[in-house]
Amino acid sequence: MKEICDRTRDLGPFEPKPGDDQIVCRCEEVTQGEIRRAVHDGLFTIAEIRRYLRCGMGLCQGQTCSRLVKGIVARELGVSPDELEPASSRAPMRPIEMSVFAKEAERDER
Amino acid sequence: MSDKTSDVIVVGAGIIGCATAYYLAKKGVSVTILEADEVIGNGGSTRNGGGVRQSGRDPRELPLAMYAVKNLWPTLSEELGADVEYCQGGNLRLGKTERHLEILRGLRDKAVALGLDMRMIDGDEVRAINPYLSEEVIGASWCPTDGHANPLKATYAYYTAARRLGARFYSGCPVLELRKVKGELRQVVTPEGTFEAGSVVVAAGYDSRKILNTVGIDVPMSNVLIEALVTEMEPPMFKQMLGTADADFYGHQTSHGSFVFGGDSGFETVNEDNGHDRTTSVTAPAICRGILRYIPKLANAKIVRTWAGFEDVCIDGVPVLGPVDEVPGLVVACAFTGHGFGISPIVGTLLAESALGEPTTLDISAFRYDRFAARA
Amino acid sequence: MNRTDIIVVGAGPAGMSAAIEAAKRGAHVTVFDENSRPGGQLFKQIHKFFGSKEHHAKIRGFVIGEELMEEAARLGVDVRLDSTVIGLYQDKEVVVREGEEVSHHKADAIVIATGAAENMVTFEGWTLPGVIGAGAAQTMMNLHGVRPGERVLMLGTGNVGLVVSYQLKQAGCDVVALVDAAPRVGGYGVHAAKVARTGVPFYLSHTIKRAEGTDHVTGVTIAQVDSHFQFVPGTEKHFDVDTICVAVGLSPMSQLFKMDGCKVVDDRKKGGQVPVVDDLGETSTPGIFAAGDVSGIEEASSAMIEGRIAGLAAAEYLGFIDKDEMDKAVVANDAALDGLRQGMFAPKNRGKLVTTTEEGIPVSQSLLEHGYVADDEIARFPGVTRRVGIHPVIECTQNIPCNPCQDACPKHCIKVGDHITQLPAVEANSACIGCGMCVASCPGQAIFLVDEKDEEGFADVTLPYEFLPVPAKGERGVALGRDGSPVCEAEVVSVRQTRAFDHTALLTMRVPADMAMRARFFRAGSAGAAANETSAAAATAAAE
């Protein structure tokens, strides 16, 4: 069983670290400390961290912070970042206004 | 994994499984939760629209929703030690035509008969409650005690709270088989080994079907892929949960400002089920068109994400809940048909009671597994 | 639903190359790009490219971009700009935003060449305005003609950090320091050396402790880190800056593959999450191909070759050519790609410490630790020879895949040899005529002409100069050493600018004879005066 799947694993008490007040996800203003604490609370996968804290779920869709968040979670769990499943990628690849998404172009004859 | 024996095993770590585990752990019962996915709550629990709604429910289900809204949701954040963003902002179900209003009146009549505060209001009153709604809306049903919460926060709040109380969660651990010992369900077989317990709660969404099949139980349900979307953060606009008589969209504004909306393209029932939860190229645009007909002000709100999720749709529209007489030791909770989130706190409570053979807080006989019968 | 043979996502070097190869074989190709200008990063690249002459060496990036666009246009490729691909859906369907509406397009093959995005690091104050990606700074300068700031600190000594630092200097910014947490310079030594000789100090084993300022950056404090990347107390250094550029690597933008369900893996050597592809760039979804940085961070040169291979493979997949024809064309491209993937900086050597060159010469430690080859190290390299009279001095000390100097010399004085990564050597009996073609052709600006006139007590040093204003003949100033510190007074005795030099001015300065092998840059004015130069190439790029 993968380490991240055994949720009975006790990571020990949460110890504050320097940099915990630093923002990691700037779109949703999530700090390093919040991410570390969530891992200690049993949220061991990137998907769970994103859904619980919203980091990587803002306007840039994690383009900036994904790698950083992954690094923090992996460090907290004592695993390699490669072992963590990447966050899913969902449309739209770039934010799009509702009115634009709603409007389908006529088929072009070019 | 060391300890494979516990009082109760819960199969499925969605919000139903996590809530059940929480209420069991709170009673001091040892509980093991087995989740097939690597991610906790990766099914409908974290993909739904977050409605905590009583109005529009099937009369069989309404007492559960009313109980949850009255007794559980208001204190849930406090109870679980995490903000589940519960907001009792009311529910407006919108109508644009006389036919729509007819549908809404029908829903109201059923709800009022069971004691729910729900009434019809005209277009002006609708816009007094929510000034962003277009003039096309000519009326709505209004249930002031409905609302919404954050399903992601609620799911993980139940999970983390249960875990703190000692519930043993294993993800990435699919159940291969349920096994009886001397006539009673006692064992759960997984690739990680066989787990044992006095009773087993199966709350695994549509996947419950093949798990239950291993002990000869088959729930008449189908697997339907539906989609939702979320916008960037917007300034606070309204607190109501919205739906429409035409069912062209539903949704609300979350506490952090983004809008979560769901809806459909109309092709859902015939879409190819290729096993993965991929969005289609036509659904989100259709949902957007639906929304903008009612809330034109959102034209420039930017969508940042769309997603899809499976609904376990029951043949008669309400879930299967409770002990299964044919298999002593088995408790079932599936086929929620897309409205399990709002009732999850009470369902968790009821399942915990059922698993321990205690009398249940509410009568759940209407949800029995053996209620289904073929055409006479 | 719109329908075409092949959809290419991304009009950068890889995407355009793929489109061109497929269109040559008769396929209808539509290219979507979210930017208003095609070329991806090419139009930001105002420096000359490395490589061999067959593969655009010594040509400036933006010129390569123009060539690709012209060829695509000739072949009838439909390049749609300001067209953002919103998603890749089932059955090779892309939804594209164009203007204020979306359209649906299906193809029978798709080439995804979406490139990469800049990485970030966090430090106290990293969210302050004024902390920007180096690539963003490059876009501001080279595409929009906007200077990102006045005083800049660069974090990261990979090629991006080095090249952008140089371009910041060209744009007239004061680059106060190049900083890297690693103990050694990450990018090409020649890129480092051309920055170092202008006087920019390198701080290796240092990183940013905090960005200072309340509503924007007003300063930065760096400090030394130990081998575990922990700050060493008492080593803090402060700089007044208004801009901090971050060049800490790129990550492939592989989201479309993930959305499609193509198999992706985390591969640190490739820079992050990349699709699993075969030799032709085909992913686990038949008919969906990857090319360029999105399948692993490399140079634009290799992106173009990967693009060509993917374009050929897509054409074969759709029956526009048979397998034999594809194989033949692919073999040539494979060889070229293999050539580019040699040397000390090859992908396979990423993270490895190379201590000797292929020729067995110890690598300059000073170059790795300070950004320049020390005066007492330079003589050991084969391009560095001394004699009376004019001759080239080639300060190319690392094995990189590049050889335009060899062909530049009309007198065949310079030899790289068949193996493109070998260090250039100056032939012993060569007859240098001082034409300067080698100086202008070297993408690393590592070639100088030295005319040692011992009897007269001075030497003339000719160097490549890409700043504005170009000093005039007769102008006096200071000669700077490889480390950027003043070594002696100097006078400009000639400035040559010809079309063949492609915007690289050849500046010849006269220095005392004993400075012939030390003086490597010219700064107008007295020793203390700050340089105020603007890039000749940048100005040209903007004008064109």
C-alpha cells in the first residue's frame, strides 16, 4: 500500500516552522502553514489539499503554486514529490467569461 | 497494516461514509473505512453543487432533510471543528412560464403537507429577495430555511474529525468481495488482505452495486455523468440556493465569492459511458446559457474550472438505506440520485445507529432495499 | 463542428515546425495560439542561437520565428492567433475561444506544443509587485519595449537567468547581482561570461531571504546557504532594487494531455509533468503527439526538430506519406536532435557535475563559481593561443553543441571538428586576416581578436559589442577584465558594423600590451561611471 493511502499514519503533532505565514497560493491566499497543518490532519493527496484549502483552484489554476504545494506536501509526508498524483487538469485552460463560453460560433467555412 | 478487526467497517469514504464513521467513532465504536480511490471523497461528495435543501424533495426523503436542517447543519462546523460554510440563505426555485409555476405549486403542495415552510412568490417578490434575477422570472417557490454549504469542506471536515477520533481510514483499497461467516456478513476482502467486523456499511456510490453483488444484493440504479462549473471570486451578491422549474441550472455563491453552478446539456442519458469522468465539450456552454437567462449580470464572470461527476440514480428516485434482511450484518447506503449531500449528516447518524442495531432517530423503512417490485 | 486533418496547439518553434512538415506532405493544418503574435518564445529571443549551421545557428531567435511564419504561410497552414484552446475533449475535439465566442474543431491528429511556464520560489515578500519571472521581464522588454525596472536582481543562473540578465543590461537596466542557491552556475559558461565581464557580480550558494518594500519592491536581502540550502547566519547582503527577476526553471504546460487522459509522468529531468511519448512524440492516445518544451524542457533548436518529427509522424498516421518516407525523414532529424543533446549540458547530464572537458582539460572552476574564467585558467583551452600579430582568442571552454565559428573563418583558422561539442581550436599555422567574422558569428560572444604589438607596447583587442550607444572611434574609457573589474584605460580605435555581423558591432580597443589577455570589455567614461547602454539588437528587433 502506498504510504499516502494509509491514513492511520501519525505524522506527529504539528510544529510551526519558519515561513508558515508565507503565502504559497497567491490567487487564493493559502499559506505554507495551512498546507502543512492540513497534511497533519490527514489530507495526504494533492487533490484533497486543493479541495480543502482551495490552493491552486483560483484564477491561474495552480500554474504558479502547483509545484510548490507538491513540494510542501511531499516534505511533510516524507515522500518524493514524484510519488504524489498530479492535480487534475480541467477545462477551461484559461478563465473564460460566461457570456463567451455560452456563445457558440457559427461553423466557419474557411 | 496491523489491525484488521474492528466493530464496524465502512466501505466508501465519501461524505456518507465519513459521516457514518464520525458518528460511530463518536460513540466510541472502532471503525475501519476502506476507500477504493487514492483520494478521499473523490466521487460525488466533492463534485456536487452544495445544496442543503428541503424543498423539492421526495416526500419520503423530506423528513430527513428537515431533521438535518433543524438539528444538525446549524452546529456542524462547531461539532466538526472546521468551517463547512453552511449558509441558510433560502431556496428560490424559479419559473418563467405558467407551466413552470404549475410544477412549482405541485412541489409546494407536497412539502407543505409535511410541514415545510415553502410558499409561492411573484416576480417582484423574487427580485426583492434577489435583485440580480432577470425580469423573465415571473415567480418562484421560496423556502427560507433551505441553504447551501461547501461539500468539499464538509466531506473533509467529517473525515478529519473521524480520523481524530480514531477511525482508521485506508484509501487506494478497493473491496473485492464481501464474505459471510456462518450466515452473517463478517469479512471484507481487499488486495491488502481481509478485514473483519461485526457489521459492514456499504456507501460506495454506484460502485456499491458490484460490491453488493458479491453477496447477492443488487440495487436498481444507473450511473449518470453530470457536470458543474465554478467562477472566479466575485463580490458578494446573494445568499440563496437557486434552482429552476425547468431544471436548466442550479447553484449558489460560495462564501469565498465564487459561483458554483450545475446543469446539463440534455444529452446525459445517451452520452457514452467510457468509465471516466470527463466533461463534454457542450455541457458547460449549455449551463452558461441557462444561467445567463436568469442572471444576466454574471455575463462577465469568468469560469475557472468545469468538472464532471457520476450520480448513482435510483430507479425510484430516493436512496437505498439501512439494514438488508437477506444479509445480516449488512447496512446499505447508496443510490442517492444526486441529492445525498444535504441529508448526509442525518444519513450518517442513521447508518451509525443501524450498524450498531440501535433504534434509529427517524423511520427509514421507506428506503428499504426490498421495496422494489416489478410491474404487477 | 469544424473539421481539419491536423490541429496544432501552440505556434511556437515546435508547433510551427510540426505544421510545416505536415503541410509539406499535403495535410490540412490549423494552428491555434492564444497570443497575438506567433512564434512562441522565439520573438523574445534577440540573441543568436547556438547549434550548427544546418539548424539556425548564429541566427537570432526572432529571425527564425519570421522564417517559420513565412514558410507556413507559403504552405497554406491556417495559423489562428488570439485563439485560446479551452480544452481537449473526447474524439480529438478542441474548443477554441476566438474573440467573444467559442468554436468547436475536430481533427484526426493533434500535435500539442504548448510549451512551458515559469517556476516560482517563495521567500518573504515574494508576492510584492516587482517580483517577476525572468521570462515576463523578457516579454516586457523585447516584445513590448517596456523596461521592467531600473535596478534588478536576478535569481537563477540557468540560461534563462543569464540571457535575460544580459538583455536587461542591453535595455539599460542596472543588474546588481546574479544569485543562485546552487553552488555552480547552471547555464552555459559563455552566457555567464558575457554578463560577468560587464561587471555584474555572481553570488552562488546564495538565495533571497526577503524582498523588501510595503506596496512594491524597494530592496532585497540575500544570504549564503549551506549544502542543505539553509541560510548561514551573518552572511546577509542587501541591495536597493525595484525589481527581482526569478529564473528558477520552467515547467511543461501539459494540462491538455492530462485532460485528454494521455499517460503523464513526473520526470524531474524533463522539468515536471510530461506526457509519455514514443520516439515520434506520440502519446498513449493514438494520433495525439507532443513536441517541444511541453514534452521536456530543452532549447528552441531541439523543439523545432521535435516539431518536425511530430509533424512527419502525424502525416504518416493520416496516410499522407508512407512509413518508409517518414522513417527516412525522421532519421535525419533524429541525428540532428542527437547532436543537440550532446555535451556537458545534455539532458542526460542534468544535475551531474562535469569536471573535465571531452578533451580532458579541467573545467574552469572560476567560471562555475563566479561566472568568468579566471585569468590563470584561460590559457589551457585550445582556442586560446598567443602570438605576435592579429589572431583569434576563443574563450569557449565547455563542450556545447555549437560550431558556427568553424565555418565563419574564410581562412579556416578555426577547427571544431566533426563532433559538434568539441572545443574550438585555433590552427597553429593559420593566417588570420582580422576580418572579425568569427567574432560576430559566435552566439556565446566568446571570440576576441587580439593583435599583440609588443614592440609598440600595446595591443588591440576586438570584442563583440551589443549595447547602445555604440562607442565612437577615439572614445576613451576603461577596459574591464573577465570579472568585470577595471583593468586599465582603453581607447576605441575602430568600430565595425556590417550587415554580415548581424547587429553585433566589433569594437576594437587599444590597451597596454600586458593587458592583451586580460582586457575583455569596454566601458566608456571613467572607471567609476555607470554604463548606460541600450541593446542594438533589441532596438533592431523592435524596429522590425
